[in-house]
Amino acid sequence: MEIFLSHSRKDLNLVNTVKKALGLLDYHTIVYEDLPENLRPGKDLDNIRNLISQSQLVFLFLTSNVISLKHTLTWVQYEDHVASMSNKPVIVFQEQLPVSTTSFPILYFTDVISWVGPSADPMKIQEIAKSFRSSGAVVRAVAGGAIGAIFGPIGALLGALVGLASTPQNPLQNIPTVKCPNCKYTFRYWGNENTLFYCPNCLKEWLYKGRS
């Protein structure tokens, strides 16, 4: 399974964490700037569109480094748009930031994870990727998206992640689907109950209290 990583070039440590975590599961991560020249034959816009089209998932890492640079924001917005046109699942890994510093809405997403700490949890990254593969959702359009999950700091060695428990037969069915009370955007939520976060579409904070 190929996963396209949409990110800021300044988030090198985060990208390396993702690549290692997914590499242990034999997933192929596409990091555009790491590709050799022969795999980037045309214009960047065309190359990225083709790479996203051939990918099964898009992991979009929305961090302070993305939000602070207009150039990076533009590229992330373009990649998100391409994914929406291809009906690709877009999983937004959202760094928890003060709402006042966040002015960039994500218009299309299917799943969103929010984390606190130095980096996203590699075990959660693996869990999400395995869930999509096991559910078969990577071969069809996915309705809605998700926000949530507060991750703690990375506490386990990457080498230990190979022994993760196998995913349920239809794991995405176990992830609650919620609706933002402000903009009514519907998405899957991977986080804990009583989690305060902001919707990446309307940028309004709200509290997830659990399944109704």
C-alpha cells in the first residue's frame, strides 16, 4: 500500500518517524522531495497529482511549520484538493495549537488525529494504516473524515512496533463518526472521550463527549 505524506519540509523528524513506523509494516511512503529526479520528470504540480492518484491514502500533517508558511500552506492545500478530486482518504494528523494561531481550514478530510507532544505516536500511525487496509476502504471513496486522538510522547522503540495486535476485520466500523456542531462536517474521530479540540474545517473548538 502506498501512502502519500503531505507535510512541511521543516518537519523532518516527524516524517522520519512516520516512514520508520510504516516501513516496519512494509508500506511504501511517498515523500516527494526524497524522490530521485527520474521519478519527478515533469512539473511539480503534475508529478504530485500523479503520485496522489496512485496512492491509496494521504497522510496530511498539519503542524505549526505548515501553518506559519504561506508557501507550504499553498502546497498542502493543493495536495488536499487533488486527494478530494480522486476520492482518496485523507487522514489529517493535527498538532494541537492555540486556535488563535490557526487560520488555515482543511476543506476535505476523512479522518483526523490530534496529538500533543514532540511527535505523533508511531503506534497510532500504524493502527490507522492497518485499519484502512483491513477494511478495504482504500479501494473506494470514503465519506466524511475524523478529528481527534491525543497522543502522548513517543514511549516505545520503533523496533517493538512489529508486534502490534492484528486489526479487526472491519476496524473502521469501530471508529465513531461525529458531526461538528458548528459547521456540520461529518468525520471519524479516533480520539478519547472528553477531548477538547478544534475542527479543521471551521476552526472552532468543541468537546467530544463520546458516542451518543
